[in-house]
Amino acid sequence: MGLKVENVSKHFGSKLAVDNISFEINEPGVFGLLGTNGAGKSTTIRMILGILKKDSGNITWNGKTVERKNINFGYLPEERGIYPKTKIYEQLLFFAELKGMKKEEATKEIDYWMGRLKVEEYKNMLAEKLSKGNQQKIQFIISILHNPELIVLDEPFSGLDPVNTEMLREVILELVEKGKYIVMSSHQMTSIEEFCKDIVIINKGKTVLKGNLQEIKNSYKANRLEIDTEKDISKEIEKLNMQILKQVDRNYEIAIDDEEKAYTLMKNLVNNNIKINKFELKRPSLNDIFIEKVGE
Amino acid sequence: MRDLFIVAKFTIKDMVKRKSFIISNLIILLFIVIGFNIPNIIKLFTNEDSSTAGTNMLIVDSENIFENTLTNLNEIDLGYNFTITNENLSFEDIKTKVENAEIDEAIIISNKDNQINIEYIVKNLTMIEAVPESIVNTLSSLYTNLQISKLGLTPEQIQSMSPNFTFEMKQTENQEVQGNPIAIMLISIVLFYAIYFCAYQVSSSITTEKTSKIIETLVTSTTPKTIVLGKTIGIGIVGIIQIVAIIATALISNALFLEEGILDGIIDFDNVTPFLGFITLIYFILGYAVYALLYALTGSTVSKPEDVQSANGPVAIIVIIGFYLSYFTMMNPTSELNQVAAILPISSPFCMPFRVMMGIATTSEILISIAVLAITIFIVAKISIKIYSQAILNYGSKISLKDALQMYKNKNV
């Protein structure tokens, strides 16, 4: 069950855009597809959606090879766009009908989702009169209106204000609860960390890292210590030849290459009766891992 | 098939609901109504007929040169109300009569040194290049008859002196041409503009979808083939509706506002048959399909609206070559070149309806021409859809001809 991408490659002329990529999404949830600009994410997404033919490999959905004619996925592209001179309801209905919905059913769903995303007042307005954020919400509705099992969201939060980001976040969690499979591509690592159980990082068309996000993070040793104390501890840190990365008042972020040193610092502080408010060994964030894997 | 219908329906609704579309079409229809009312408008301002019917003409023959035979003028329908006088009226007297609207025009006949002098007096000579031919001929004829009658000839002798010619025209070619070529050429020009502008709409619609990035969503909702064909059908239907509205407005305006028979000299309505209407419709559809599909191809190769013109350039050149090939050979409709123009797919949509209306197109010519167009549409559609499928998701710079050819050769699409 689910989506299976096996050894997929794609050339554009002599340029190899996607090189033997493989990953699987076996259960409902959000899967993170990461990569720098031009890494091959959009090409991979287009092949998953069946709008671009792969040169080799196999992509299956629930065991069946993905072809344009037999899929009905939802897609929110990174390139935002709706018909500027057409009323919102008319374009939502157009896309719903193209996805096989009947007018009555589509109208019901349009009303539900417009209400859910608080854009119902724009139903009979020309799209060009809407703000960028509201246009983005309309495009998001287009991608989920027909109740697809697999939804591809390319940078879903970019350009949204905090209120709308939160609204969209809730909707995505609601979709996961309903058993939807979601492929999310984003440069906002906090979003990926919040939603994704599994990820794949692509660089120059190749897979550089893939697997369960928590396991990936656990495989990295702690490289920073965050400590918050009631007294200045700069001297104690210097004594242990540790480097302060960031200091705000008596909150320190310290680089560590050995966890033992962090514990030694803690012992020293306790012995000196310095009260510790916070002591946290920090593993590399997804952002750090991403930069390490794809940064030149 | 369902998707094709949905795309076509959306395209039609999207086009006809736009304010710019409604306003521009209303203006065209309004101009047609105004155009058919021009004679009435002129009448309104001049407060008289544009023809000479009812023009009051005073003929002054103070020396009675015509020996009272001028009274016969009112028996001849020349479009004037003649008043004949033998009074000795000067130019100033006539001028006063014209200014007082007693008469519209006058003729003063006098004899100077055995030379008969005829002065034609009107209020204003602007737009009048010469004395009306009908008056010159009639007066000459009356005077000649008067002089002959004085020779004492028998009626038979007089009869034998009058010309009794019958003029006939014949041609050496077998094909006979009917109708007024100028009027029919006008129909070809209208057909050219209808095909050109409707087909151009396809290109502009495709570029709009690409520049607004809606194509990303659209192409995951249905196939590129459905998008291109649905759009082409939708815009074509709107084009047909526009043409029907224009023709209907023209016919209704003709019936309501124009005097009966006023267009008879321009269009021979006997040639305007349902068959001609059917053929014109068929050629509009086929010609539009060829050019719309070519425009779909060029429209998909650009990402910025400012590049549309240059990308469409090659297709515009083909349309213009096709039209002029048809237009110039219409001057000699029985020429072989006109026959070729009626078969070539780039010119046949403009040329064949002309040949049908002229009554020189054979059934086999029509069938061959339609077959050639159908095959062309199939080939162009295949090429356009294949290139369109790849070009629409390419947001870089304008796609060159070389890139487009490579896209066509790409088997993995």
C-alpha cells in the first residue's frame, strides 16, 4: 500500500535531473521531500503526479504503476497561480469537475472548504482582487477539493501570515487524521520537523539522506549545549576549553565535541553552588543536517 | 471526452463573461447597425433623398431652341421634376430662386454664334465633376430628333437612323463566373479576420495560463491534449457565435433600415445560398483549427506576455501568405493559381468559399480541399500537442525552434 518510488531517473537532454531516486510512503502521514533549488524535487513531484515521464525506474501507488490516466492526486504547486479574471467559485468548480466531481457534490465541498479556510466571502469575486495569501488558500482548496488519497504540497506555507499558517497547519493535521498521504516539499525545516515522520533529502538529483526523521536525528551526537544559570559562568567554560556560540545574559549556547565535557561543566557548577535553570544537550537540527548534506 | 467538454465549456463561459469581450462585441454590432443606417443619417441631415428623385429642375429656353419639345422631359424617368420656361431669366434670377428654395437646380439654354450653350446651375459644385450624363444624353437626343424631323424623312428612314444595337458578352473559357467579385472578396477578408483573431485568442489564452502559473494545476487535472483541444473548441464556438451575431445583425439591419434593393448592385443575393453558408462555416472551422493549433504551439513556448508577439510571428506570416495568395488570385478566379490556392491548406479557408460563391468550384475540388485541411489539422494537432506538453512547464526563456524540434523528437513524453 502507499506510494513507492523505485530507482527513478530522468534526463533533460544531457542533464541528469533525477538520478536513481528511491523512497516509500507506507502509511498515512506527511513525508518530507527536501532539497536545494534545482535539486530535482519538482521533477520528482511531476513524475509522481504522472505529468512527466520517467526515463527509468518505477513509481507505484497502491501497487499500481502511476500513469496520468489512473491517478487522481491533489497538488499544490510551488508556482502559485489561479485564473486572475475568473470568479473564485467558477474556477473551483472547473477544477472539481475535471477531477470527476459532479456539480452538486463539488458545490458542497467548495462551500465547506471556503468556510473552513475563511475565504467564503470571496466566492463570487474575481481572483485578481484577492490578496496573495487568500489566492494561495484558494489554490490549496483546489488541491484537496476532490478528496484525493495522496496530496503533494510544494512549499505550502510560503507567503502566509502566522494566522493563516496556523489555519493551514490545522487543516494538514486534519487531513492526516483522515488517513491522507501527504508529500510535503519545503525549505522551512521547522515545518518539516513538525509534520514529517519520514524524509528524503535530494541533492543534484541524488538521494543524500532518507529515513525516519527522529532516527536520523538520533544518529547524530549532541554538538551543542544550552545552559541557563543564575551566575556568570564564562570562566568555568573557558577552563574546559569550550567555545561559546551564543550568549544572551546568562543563557549560553556552547559547542561540544564530547558529551562528557558538558557533564564535567555541570559537575563543576554544582560543586561551586551555581544554580542551573536549564541544561540541554542539543543534537543537530534538521536545518543543520540539511546544510551538512547539501552544502558545498 | 468529458474533460474536453468541461474545458471547452469553461473556456466559453470565461470568454463571454468578460467585460472587455461584451463591450468590444457590442461596439462591433453597434457599428454594423450604424453602418446600415448611414443613408438614413445622411437623409436626416440633408433632409432630402440622396438620389435625384424629386429634384426640382428649371430649364430656361428663352430662345425656344428646343421648339417646346422639352415638355417631353417629364415623360422620361430621369429622377427630376422638370419645369420648362421660355422667360429670359439671368443667372442672378436663378440664384434667387435657388436661395428661396423654389428650385434645386437649373439649366439655361442659349445660342451663341450658332453654338448651343448649356449652363448647369446648382447650389454648390463640390462633389459634382460634370453635368449629369443623363441630362447631357437626353438633351442631345431631343435636339437631334428635332433636327431630323425637320428633314422630311419617312418614319422608316428615321427608324433606320436610330441605333438598334444589342450588346452581348461571351468568354472563351468554359467556367462561368457569377456574382460580384468585389463583394465576395469582402467576405473572404471577413473570413480571414475571423479565423486570424479567433486563432490568436488560443495563443493568448495559453500564454495567460502559463504566465499566471495556473497551468501547473491544470496539467495535473487533465491531459495537455484535452487542454489544447478543449480550448480550441471553446474559442472556436465563441468565434462562430460572434460571426453569427454579426451576420444576423447585418441581415436584420438590412431588412429594417435599408431601402429595398439598395445592395443589389453590390451583392447578388441569389448567390447567397444555404450551401454557401454551410461551406463558409466548414472552412471557418477547418481554417480556424489549423491556425489555432499552430498558435497553441507558439503560445506554449513563451513565459512572458511580452514575448507572445514575437513567438506568434511565424504563424502570422503563414496566415498572411495564405490570405494574400488567395486574395491576389481572386482577381483571376479561373486561373490555375487560384485553383491551387483553393487546395493549399494555408489559403483554402479564404479561397474556397469565394470560388463556391462565384460558382466555379467543383465538388471534387471542394472534397480534395477539405481532405487536405483535415489531414493538415491532424498533423498540426499531433505536433502542437506534443510540443505543448513539454513546453508549458518550461518557465525559462522563450523556446527556440531548435528546442521545439527536439521536444517533438523526444519519444519519452
